[in-house]
Amino acid sequence: MVTASSLVEALGLLAQQPGQWKPFAGGTDLMVLLEANKLPHTNYVNIWNLSELRNVEVASSQVTIGALASYSQIQEHEILQAEFPMLCQAAKETGGLAIQNRGTLGGNIANASPAADSPPALLAYGAAVELVSVSGTRLVPYKDFHTGYKQMNLRADELLARIHLPRSQNNLTHYYRKVGTRKAQAISKVCFAGVGRVENDLCIELRIALGSVAPVPLRCTRTEDVIRHRALDDKVKADAIVELSREIAPISDIRSTSDYRLRVSQNLLKDFLERLKHLDQPV
């Protein structure tokens, strides 16, 4: 393992031997796999000390989170608490205190698990990821970042540097639920995140995302289209549940069954739409 002293040094290593160097930050996922001998032999570049990737920067139109920001850091940030409460809730429900102090948001994304806690919140907030290399910078909508199971729109010479969250002036309802064996320190069976706004009885703004129900964290755009610009009556709810059933693809594994995941996803959608219809304030 080589410890990079700067972002320039880390990107230089990735560029010199693409695919031979794997970034290593908090290590909360990688260490488990290393100990179990489930990772191929790779050179690791330690980026933990790159302070320029740890800041949370607030601008008028967006909040930018460094990829090395820890879960604890996210939970404690006042603007994130006020405007992006689902992300703070996801950080709170990721592992125990030791993991929250060491684990990073960028690592949670780049580990590319469909059951990760933060991706559904990021998808629902319309996040974008900033990818950097010696060639320059790319900004990719997060909904386009995960391309398949453990596959990402990330070149071998690129590093996930920052996450951009657009700020909203609208009064949104925020809804985040993680269903697992326990509240925390358990991999989710289903993770649901939704934001929306109702105006004059019509659903004007809506974004829905789920984890653990597809090969990737999933933004449910087709389900959103069924709901958006309609009144949240029983017909819309029924139509939305049917479309959600078509859009997600839950599997049966050691943690749960496909039928259970489907039913829970449907119930969470119904609950979210009920809250969206009746609540004027975020939850």
C-alpha cells in the first residue's frame, strides 16, 4: 500500500497503471473482504489523508460533500440536517459508531452494493458525482453512475472526489425507511427514500429510490411518472403500486425473499404517498 500525500499524487498513480491501483479510504468494507481473502491481489493507494476531499461546502445552489466525509461528519452538519435529513438518517443507520467515524460517503458509493444505506437518499435528492483524473473532471448524475451489479460509470484512472446535492427552496416531504433485521449494524432487506411536494392537491415534485430490490440502487422514474401531476387518490396509489412491481426486481437470498421485498416496497410506497398527501412539513 502507498499513502498518497496529495490528490495529484493519487491521480498520477491511477493514471500510470490503470486498473492496478485501488483507492483505499476508511476501509470498513475492504478490510472485511481482505481478511476473508475475497479480493484479488491489487496495489492499494491510501487516500485517507487527502483533506481536500473531506470538506462539506455550502453554496447558494448546492451542497458539495467530499468523498472522504465520514458518516459522523454528515450527521453533525447543520445544513445537511436541515435540508437533507434522509442522508443524515442513512448515515446514522450505517453500522455502529466505529464504522460511522471511519466509513466514508464516497466509499459507500464506490463499494457499489445495491443494499448500501446512503445511495437511495442520494438518488432521491438528485445528486451528482464528481469524478476526477489527470485528464480533468466529469460530473455524472448519480442515477447514471451504477450501471450493473458492482459496475460503475468510473474509469480505472478516475477517483470519486465529491458528491453534489442541489438545494431546494420548496417545502418538501422527506421519507426514509430502512427495513432490516435490526435498526442498524444490519444489511438492509429494503431501503426506501422519497421526496415530494403537493400543490393544489396535485403531486408537483417527486423522486423515489430504493435499495436491495435490484442489481443497483434504483431511481424509480417510471413509478414517479405514474404519480406526478395527479391527485394522490386511491386510483393513483393502485397504479403506482402496479408500476413499482414492474420496475423493481427483488431477489431471494440469505437475508430475505423476493416476495417479502416486493410486499415491503409496496407498503413503504403507500405509506410515503399517504404522508405526502397529508403532511405539509418534512418528516
